[in-house]
Amino acid sequence: MNRTLGASLLIAGCCIGAGMLGIPVVTAKAGFYPSLFFFLLAWAFMTAAGLLLAKLVLSFNKPDIHLLTMAEATLGRYGKLSAWILFAFLFYAIMTAYVIAAGVLISGFISVNFYVSAVVLVAGMFVAIARGVRLIDSLNRYLLFAMVACYVLLVTFGLPSVSLERLERANFSAGWQAVPILVICFGFHNLVPSLASYLKQDYRSLKKAIVTGSLISLTIYLMWEFVILGLVPEQSVAEWVEAEQKGELVTQVLADTVGSKAVVGLAQGFAFLAISTSFLPVAFSFLDFLKDGLQDVKRKASNKTLALVVLVPPLVLSLSDPHLFLEALDFAGGICTVGIFGILPAIMAAKRGVVRPVYWGLILAVSLVVFSIELAQQLGIV
């Protein structure tokens, strides 16, 4: 398998993660067609932002360069500090969501306490990311193929029970509230600097990987929405709204509202594999980020030490409150993602002149809109 395909699968795996467990819960009140509209907007925005970031990375013409170095070179020490803060909040928020979601699923599979399953999961991730990108690339491919197989079975079993009438529910005003989580569903951008080196600084290969990987994830998300929302009875929508307020996973509410045990079991298996294929590259890219940010001490800090820095804080947060799942995703998408992969790269691209003003201007404008939606939700305005 060539590197471009491997990079595409890493991007797809990075996108298809914990969002799978949150999206149907937060979009149930909006309905399928409004969700479809906002999904397409989120995909277009995040893909365009990824291509802008790719141009920015390659403009430095250096191997193994990462966002901190680029921010400092372009915006000075305050730019670097902003990148540090946003990056740390983003990755700790999204990995907290991953640990919670995977921990809940594992505890359900093998009937163990959530706290035990979370610790075992993090221990396994520690071993994987401490070994390096080659192991993660290989492992990710096997997990992704298993996820696709599970996904095909889920669609096969679920489609006969889908009601087209249930998909006709539409509340576009409620769809805006899901935008921050929809954005995080296409959050592959942390991989772009690492993949630029992996693909030997070739923009055409990187562009192909970004577009292909994001399209794979978009297709899977839309079919997931079609099946799950098509299974939800009209009278159960209120229960899903309540589940959103409680921060529950879609697999938990599916078990209560859908009668088919086969569909629920396949959804749980697919969800776990989706988290695994996302958790691995995200955790490793954060380790790469720390190497770049801690250049003065990286000779003293081994991969194992940095892996602990990556994994221990989200484990602690997860164990402190297993109901943080949707809150963590919301914060990661609406605040951190648009800040670190939208606003900051747009400003750097403007300063370096790597793309036309209309391009970085559009990315900046959309980023500020998403940021405003999340801020309004955090303040209780909407």
C-alpha cells in the first residue's frame, strides 16, 4: 500500500472518532436533512482549512516542522504561546472524550467497571504511541478495515428498519447548535505537518490524501446519520434531547429506543473501532507536537515520558467525570479547533502570503462564526 493511501486512511481514521457517538444525539432534534446541510458545510470548511494548512507547512520548506515552530517564526513568541494554549486544550479535550467513550464501550463489552476499562485502554495506547508512526500506521490500517466491515454489517442490518418518514423531521434552527461538534468530526489537521514529512513534502500527494481521507469520513458520517436517525421513532426524540443534556453516547440511547439487539451490538463495535482509529493518530500527533514544543528538553524526554504527558491528563479528567463526553467535544470543536486550525493558520497565511487573500479571509470569517456559536452556547445565550 503506497504512502498516499496510507495517509488518506490515517486522515479518515482521525476524523471518524468520538464524534460518531455524539453526532446523532445532538442532531436528532434537527433531523436528517438539516444535519446533511450542516455536515456538508462543516466538511467543506475543514477541508479548505486543511489545504490552507498544507500550503502553510510546505511554505517553510523544512522537514519535521510543526505548528509551534511556524507560529513563532510567523507571529513571534505570542503567536507560539497562543498555539501552545489552543493545542493543549484541544488535544486534552478530545482525548478526554475518547477515553470516556471507549471506556464506556469496553465496560459494556466485558462487564467491568468504567474506571478499570479506562485505565486498561490508556495503557494500551501508551504502548502503541511510544513505539512510533510505523506501528501506528500499520495498526490503524487493520483497525480501519475492521471498522469498515463492521460498518457494512451495521448498515446491512439497520437499513431494512429505516423509516423514510422519520427522516422527514426538520428543524433547521436546531441544526446550528450542532455546528461545533460537526466541525470536530473533520478534525484531521493535527496530522498535516507529520504527513507532509511522511509524504516527502509533496503537495499533490498531501492534497490528494486530505481530500480523499475527508471524503471517506464524510460518506461514512452521512450514512451513519441516515441509519441512526431513520431508526429513531418520533416519540423517542425527546429522550435523545434529554440524553444530550446528560452527555450520553448514542450507543446508550440506541439500546433504549431501538429494539434490534443486532443493530445495537454492531453500533457498539463500530463505535469502538471508530474511536480506536482516531485515538491512535491524534495521540501520536500530540506527542509529535510536544517534541516540537520542547526542543530544549527533548533529548532528556523519551517517547515514553512524552506519551505519559499525552495520556495521563485525559485519563484523570475522564475518571473525575465520565459524563463530560459531549461537553468535551463541543469545547474542542467550537473553541479549540477553529482557533488552532482556522483562525491561527489564516493569520499566518496572510502574513506569509502563501494563498490569495480571499482564501484566508473566508477561512477566518467562518472560523469566527463557529467560535461565536460555541461561545453563545457556553454563555447560555442559545
